[in-house]
Amino acid sequence: MVFQFFRLKDQFTCFNVNEKNYEIHKKNLLKRGFSFDGEPIKASNIEEALNKYKLITPDNKMKEYTKIGLIAGFFGI
């Protein structure tokens, strides 16, 4: 799987780019002011993608973002 992360201030979310609704989610997020946050991440599942994302995101921000982003990623925005 390949996950793309998006960010808006203190919120983040991600979607599997191979999901059929990815383009719809991407367009909606961009309209709401989100932006792409880095390159797509290859991972076996969302948990692995989040762990890889944590490695490239400053620790002080990840503590704030992890809970919000994981919930948003699972339920959409």
C-alpha cells in the first residue's frame, strides 16, 4: 500500500492512494486548506505508515498530531 499524508496546521490525515475514493478525498482536503505533507509512504498498513511518518516528522509536532490524525485517517474528514 502507498499512503499520502496531508496537513493543516495542527491536524493531519492520510489515505491509501490506491483506494477508489482517494481522488475525491484528496480534492476535498485540498479545498479545505490541507496540503500534501511529504512524499507518499509505502507501508503494509496504516499503522506502519504512521510509524514511518513519525520518523520524518519533528517529535514536538507528532505528539500533538498523532491522536487527531489517526482518528481523522480512520474516519475521514
